[in-house]
Amino acid sequence: MRGKRKGVLGVALVVAGLAVAPSAHAAAAPSVESAFSAPGPAGVTQRRVTSGAGLSYTLFLPADLTTDGFRNPVITWGNGSETSCATYSGLLGHLASWGFAVVCADSNQVGYGFELWEGALTMIAANANPADPLHDQLDTDHIGAAGHSQGATGALNATVLGEGTITSTLALAFVDPFWHKPQDQLPDLTRVTTPVLLLSGKSDPLTSQQAAYLKQLRVPAAKAARVGADHEHVPATATGYATAWFLHTLRGDPRAAAAFTGPTPEIARNPDWTDWSSTLG
């Protein structure tokens, strides 16, 4: 286990180009996960912006927002400790290829959620500014928050800070209370008002409290663990279902919804995932 800095522990990984051994079930991967693990239809571009509060962000965007036929939902992303936006460029670019405008805080200390909330506000302001290239291109009624490790803590705290502005949350490897240093960084899950998906690695001892977290949430929520994945590999192995989650909750995609809803959701039947529990309906 690597040492921690101030804030929640996060283990560095390189999602872009990360080699993950295929599971024994890869050839028979269920259709929803397979479909959304593949690159989306859009090309992807990156650029840097500075918020009104002076914070730096990297944007991962569909290459041509003006011709894809819809306003693009926003996802604000939080990095793990000792990582950067470049660490997760594979996942964030993948989400952009499926039509999401992703804003990543250029920081590895985001546990309190301020940076992620400021990222969401930056995109809202850009959408409203006639002089900004993003003007009137974004769906700011549908904003997701996501992150890995410390960034998962930040995503949940940003959701609370947003008081309903953030409408969906994805927490990857949301760590146990022990790792929240100081303890006031631990999100008050009873104040979360939007759907939450908790995805962890079955081989990650730092995320043993997912069932307890699920019980604290008073909103539709679910959890699952990737078989064989440890703390570092959750983002790389969750690409398909991370994409499906936001397509379901931010764009109302019925195919994506089948991964998580109904009497027998796909993820519950997928041998590469375990520990499924849900109040999504």
C-alpha cells in the first residue's frame, strides 16, 4: 500500500493505455457493458480553462458540439491523490466520445468537493456566456459528478454542495472512513439528493464499507464490485458501466438503463461483477 498525503488516499494509475488482463468471461460480456465499453461516435478534443475563482481545469469535449444534435450533459470529475487529469484521460475521453462535456479539476486534493462544484459552476457559466465557445451547447439541467478514491469523496461532497444542481453521482473506489483525513471530509450521505452508483474493486480492501454507505443513502442508489480489480484498476475496468450510468441518468437512454434497473439488471447477471445491491427499482 502506498503512503498517503493530506486528504483521502488515492493510488496513482494510468487509465489511458492501461493494460488490464481480460477476464475469463470477456468473450461473453453482456451487451450493455460491451456496447458502452467501445468508443462513442464523437471525436474528442481537450482544452484548459480557468474558473472565475482562479482554479485550473482540463476539459474533455466531443469534437463538434454544434452538430451532434443535442445539448451535451456535463460531468465534473475528481482525481485521486497523487494523480492528475492525464491519469484518467482514457476514461474521461471515453465519456466525451459518448457526448458528455467533462470538466476535470487540475488538482489531486479534491476531497472536500469545492473544486468539483466550481467545475460544474464553470460549465454553467460558459453555457450562459454568449462569448464562450460552449455557449448554449451544454445541458446544464443534467450534471453528473464522478471521481476515483479521494475524487469519489469529492464527487459526493460536490453533490451535497450543489443542493440538487448535480443530478447524478458515480463514486469509484469510495474509500472507508479511516482514510478520510481529517474526518470532516467524509460526506454526509444523508444530504445527497440524487441517484448514486458506487463501483469498487472486489480485491480492494480500502472499500469494504460500500454496503454501509449504501444504507446511509436516502436516494435511489446501487453498488457493485468488479471481480479481480484492486484499488487502481477500478476506473479502467468500469468504463462500460460508468458510461451507461451517465447515459441512463443524464440522457434517459433506455438501453443503458437496462444495466441497472428492472427485476434482473444486466450488471447483476454479469459474471465479471459481484456484490450487486440496489434501491434503484
